[in-house]
Amino acid sequence: MRIGIVCYPTFGGSGVLATELGMALSDKGYEVHFITYEQPVRLSQGFHPNIYYHEVKVPTYPLFAFPPYETALASTMVSVINDYNLDLLHLHYAIPHASAAFFARQILRKAGKDIPFITTLHGTDITLVGKDPTYEPVVTFSINESDAITAVSQSLKEDTLESFKIEKEIHVIPNFVDIKRFHQSDKEHFKKMMAPNDEKILAHVSNFRAVKRVEDVVRVFHNVHQTVPSKLLMIGDGPDRQRAEDLAKELNVYNDIRFLGKQEQISEILSITDLFILPSSSESFGLSALEAMACGVPVISSNAGGLPEINEHGKTGFLSDIGDIESMSANAIQVIQDAEKLKAFKKAALARAKKFEKQHIIPMYEKIYANIVESCPYKRKCNI
């Protein structure tokens, strides 16, 4: 089967999941074509013979204050579908990928061809951006025009049904993790560099947007640091990074925090981590938390969105209300202060992560692919 994957190529969860899915499908013999404006970040990790990358190029003209990416994307889709005889499109993040796919399909139908497409909802495309009156009618229409719809958590499915008039079934297919890549490894020399006096290491990974509440991470660390000798590793970058750094200086903990920026070898950093902090105000699933758990790292998180679906309160970590710094701090301290408790939480985190291994999740997508290709209403004209 020849599959086109349309995604954002960034460090965000939707782009990471789309890339990991494409690589996993490639390993199983599928021909995968990524269509986006840059090569996805994780696609740079090794050569994959069944993977193709097609760059969406957006011409700039003085007439356009904002270059029409959606139009360029639809045109690129049409070209790739025609040139490589794709069987289906898999769109990650509704805006603008689903509407561009509908546009592309209409162009193909005029030429006597057709292609089915599946839309996977990831979170802020529904919970934040999609609810904006500017986009809502297009988002609703595009999702309903999809041949299949999936969401990465039950929470996101419920949010979507509550906010939009969806006429089709939404299948919940959770995010997954590659245990072979995300696992506990011996990085003692690295840990000594980061924590020379055997301090406990806390970590946070995100795109440093407001929804991630990175200042809360710093405040939790400040409280923990007053009780337990510790260091904090901040991985990622984004608009709120400077505010987090300024707060760290204000609280006098800046020298015990490493702002590492964007990193590709996340698993190596997580291997030296004792506790992962994710206080997000909205989290459709929490892929970064799952990857931490796969490395045997307990999670202190908010109870937002899909986080309770992966982080088991009192077992793999703790859940607190959004913005409850004191609760998160107390939970963090009780885990890392007690060596035996920390060991038990690490073991439980890994066991929980294994339930989301990719070999359990990929077949769910394969089943939907087979169903929509088989039931394509224009089957004689589809590229099958």
C-alpha cells in the first residue's frame, strides 16, 4: 500500500506521532510519502528505503500578506498522488490538512480519479484553534468529509463531539512509543556531568508554548530544590522559554537548571532522569510523558485531557489539578525522597508504557487503512 502522510514537521506531538507512524509502516513494507514544508525532525534518524519526502513550496508574491500554504499543500498533494499512485492520505492535525485534502480530492475527481483520506485529531486543532469562529465551519466540514476519523485519546474524542457537529464515528487510537529506542540505558557518565553531587534530576520536554505552563515547571522545581538536592533539565524551545529563564533567575534556581534547547536524542536525557514534570493546561494525550515512562521515569502531571489515560495516579506518578503547584511539589518530593518508592514508581512507569508499544497500536491504523480503501465509494477510480 502507498500512503501519503501530511503533518507538521516540528517537535510537537502530532508531528512526532506522524513521523514515528510513517517509519513503523515503512519497516512493515508500506511505501510512505511525507508531504510537508520541511523534513520532519525525527525523519533524520537513519535511512528508510520505503520513505519519500515531498516539500511543499509556497511562492511569495507582494500581493500576499500571508502566503497561501493551504493552496500550495493541496497542489502538492495532487502531484504526489498522481506521480506515485498513492492509495490513501493520512492527515495529522485537522488544520489545514483536512481541508487541503478535500480540495485535492475535488481536483482529482474532475480528472476522473479519487483517493480516500483519514484525519487524525491531535489536540489543539480541536481544543484551541478549531473552536475559533474563524476556523470552526471549515474544520467541521473537513472532518466530516474524511473517510475515517481518529483521535489520540478518549478525552479528545469527547471534546471533539462536544464542540463540533461530527456526523461520523471517531476511533480512538492512542499514541505509541518505540520501546527499542526509548528505554533505560547506562548513561552514568552523563548523569555525573549533570548532577556531580548525586542530585536528583527532574526533566521537562515541550515546545514551550503557554499551554505547557513551563513557568509552573520552574516553580515546582524551586519547591523541590528547597527540600531535595536536585537539578532540572528543560528540553525544547518556544515562546515561553525566556519567561521561564527569567523566573528561574528571580527564584534563584537558574544555576541548577539546564535549558538544553531542542534535542533529538531525548531517550539519552530521559535515561538519567528521576522524575518528569508535565503541568500542561491542555494535553490531548501526553506523548512526552509516555516516552519518559518508557525510560522508567515516573510522571508528575496535571490531570488535563488524556493524561489520566496514561499516568496512573499513585502508581506511575501523580495527577494534580491544573496550576496546583503545591500539590505537584509535594508529590514530587515524596517520590524522590524515598529510594524504595522511587524504584517502585519507575518499575510501574515502564510496565505501563509497554502497554502502548508500537506493535500494539500500528495494527489499529492498518485496519482502518484497509477498511477505507476497500470501501472507497469511487473504487473503480481510486488508485488501488
